[in-house]
Amino acid sequence: MTAVTTRTIRIAAALTFCLGFTRLADVPLLAGAAARVTCADCPVLSVNPQASRPLGRAANSTPCRVQTRNGLPLPDPKCTPGAINPTVTLAVLGDRSFRTGCLRNCATTQRDWSATYRRYGIQHPKGNSGRNQICELDHLVPLEMGGADTIENIWPQCGPAIFQTQTPPRDPLTPNFQRQVFSMRHSGKIIHAAFLLACLIALPTITHAETITGRVVRVLDGDTVAILTPQKEQVRVRLAEIDAPEKNQPFGMSAKKMLSDLIFARDVSVVKIDTDRYGRTVGRIYQGQTDVNLEMVKAGGAWAYTKYLTDSTFRTAEDAARAGKRGLWALQEDQRIPPWEWRKQQRAGIPSHSVEKVWRKSRSSARWIQ
């Protein structure tokens, strides 16, 4: 069994554990409650519907298939590792005005939905609504538990057994959890609610997501730092999801300074995602409530690293930085060379002062990828 498969099973087990310890009297589902709120008019202003913290890396080019364990359908862990929305905190879930409509269909588009069906080898059904609905894009981590509405967390469920009524039952966990959440909000059972919602906060730990804490003692460039842990161990961390300019290319030293201004000599936490071939920890760095990786892209200090991108929020942040001409996006167009292209030219033996000329030529021939 792979580590990713094990993580998926742990997620399901963690959700079941949370529900089992907080079982309340069954009450009618408040039908349509989520439909009255959308991400455009969500009353909880602290919720960012596009925020996502993936619980693993999705293999976007890998064919996917729905799996079955103990009679229950599960997504392919290589393709749908799950993701939580870090802005949906304990306080948010306890807010009576919060609805899943604050998240639903906010971070993904029709194009993403169709792509998800294609990856799972399922034809996107037409007229898929009401009594004619035979498929749905479900969330591995339910939105009611703060799951993200991003491609790492959605997967298709199809079949007549799933949709037997006009209000189709979802997966076995979601409706029961939803009934309990609404019951707790409107019955004042705060102790039960607190325990149940605490399970959300503990979910990354339950699923064995490793977190490293320490102080940043060195900033090597715009996407790599060294952290000194409380055990006096120095850990080199490569910021996930982003790629900053190399130090010897335009804006390279400026990107390094931007990252230094954010976290040098400060205490941070790192949610580890992977270890790269150089032995560096690849992860998301947080300084307090600030997502440092995302801040670098928002400020124009780095590109969204398209080759390894698992969180669509970074693409949105890059588009906004480009439109606002922030950071590297204020450079002349022929100086905005993606770092992966810069490294490729360097490996080919092209001197640094000639890379821009080669880049202009390649762009004019339409043989480049932004």
C-alpha cells in the first residue's frame, strides 16, 4: 500500500472517528441551507473560498479510477489526495451564518469539473441535475468539515444507487455530519460542537501530515530557506508551489530580499509535503496566519510553479500580480524569464548575459510555455 493510499484511508478514518465521538440525535436536514449563500455573498468575511492546503500532491497526468474499500467508493489517492481550506477555522464552523455555499463551486470552474471527469475516464453526463442526476463531484474532505473546493479534493461519484431520491444522498459521511452540525448550531450543544470541530483542526495531524517549527536562520534565494528547529537541527526548506527567479537572473536578488523581509529571523511552521532529490524539505511555510508561499506570488516575487502546482490559488495570485505589475511583473517583458527556462538555458551552457536573447528568440517562435 502506498503512502498516499494510506493517507486517504486515514482521512476517511479520521472523519468517522470524529462523527463517532459526537453522535447526536438525528434531526431533519436543513434542506437548501447552503443554496441561499454563495461565495459572492458569504456573510463570514474571513473565509477565502479559493484557499487550499492540499494533503498530498495530485498527479495531474495520471489516469485515475474510483476504488472500493469495505463496500464504500473512494477516490484514487494519486489523483485526489484531499485538501482543507485553512481559512475555515473552528470559529468559522461555529458561526451560525456559515454555510457550505461560501465554498461550493468557488475555487473550481466548469473546465476543472470536466477535466476531473476526464481524468477518471468518465464522460461528463449531460442534463445531470434533479431526477436525471447520475453523477456528482464529491469532496473527499467534506465542505462541512472545512474541506477545500479545489481539484485536489473533488472526485466523481456515479451510479443509480447514489441518486435514488430527488435530494440524492451523498457519501455516507456528509449528510450525517451535516445534520449534526446544523443540530449543534441550533440546539446549543457547544461541548459536542467543540469536540467535533476540533477534529477538523487536528485532521492534518491525524493523517500524519508532518509539521516542522523553527526560526529562519538563512534565506538562500527567493524560494529556499534554512530553519533551525528547537532541537538545534538545521532544515533546508524549498517553498512548495512556487518558483522564484535564480539569483543570477533579473529580479533574483529582489526576490530573495522579499522573502527575507517576510520571514528572516522569525519563527515559522512548515507543513511538509515532500522531500526533493536534493534532500530538501518541500513544504508550505506559515508565519503566524500568513501563507508565505502564497504571499511571494501575490507580491510578484515568484511564479506559480506550473509543473508541480497542486493549489489553483497560486495561479489566481500570479494572474493578479501580473495584472497589477507587481514585483517581477514590472520588468520588461523579455526579462520576465521563468526560472525553469533560465535553468534549462544554463544547463545548455548558454551564458547568463545571453539567456535573455535566447528567450526573446524562443518566444518569437512560440516555443515557450508561460
